[in-house]
Amino acid sequence: MDAFTLTLWLLRVAFVICIYFFFFLLLRALARDLRSTVNSAGRSLGRLIVVESPQGQPTLGASIPLDAITSLGRDVNNSITVDDGFVSAEHARLTFRGRAWYLEDRGSTNGTFVNGQPVQGVVPVGYGDELQLGQVRLRLERTQP
């Protein structure tokens, strides 16, 4: 066997080893991601505390856990039902994207407010901000450990 053929075979073997190493790294990264997803699946992303509720639904002081997409309104099909005459059937949607919360008014008649400011389209919401739907005020907070 001459030197050129030997070099060519060594390059082929090295290339195959590199491919297998790449697949090993890929599978390891997927396994870590899957493990972290399973560990965080049971935790709530945040919660809403009822600050003011004149008609009693939701109950004053109640802590309501949030999902990644939480709908708010008077209709029973919403994630959080708000029993208030000034709240639309599908009033607003609270969404967790990446590492931040966003609030979207869903075309409600009386509007949605964040810290007293009317919501136009989709607006970012931070922990500690107060959301108002009709006469009901809710405060966004982190989950308790």
C-alpha cells in the first residue's frame, strides 16, 4: 500500500469518527433539554393575586396560577372566569413568551388596563404590575417556591 492510499483511508476513518461524535453530542444535548423540560413541567410560570373584586368572583385575595397561555373573561371557557358586568366574554389573553409576560386585549368593549394605562394591541407586563378588567384588579406575581 502506498502513502496516498493509507492517508486517504485514515481521512475516511477520521471523518466517520467525527460524524459519530457529532451525533453523540446532539443526542446528549437533546437528553439534557428533555430532562430540564420534565423537571420544570409541574411548576406554574406565575400567578395572579386578586386585589379588587367588587362582585366577589374571583375571590378577593385569591392566588390564581397561570399557564403559558391564559385567557381571561366572563365566559366559562376562559382559563380565568371574571364575573363582572363590565368584562367581555373573551376579554384578554395573558401569554408567557421566552422570559416575559405579554397582555393582549381581545377587542373588549370596556378595555383592559395595565397600571391604569389602556392596552392597545399586545403589551409587555412585568411582575408587580396590576391588570384591570372591568372593576376587577389583578396583580401579576412570581410563583411561590
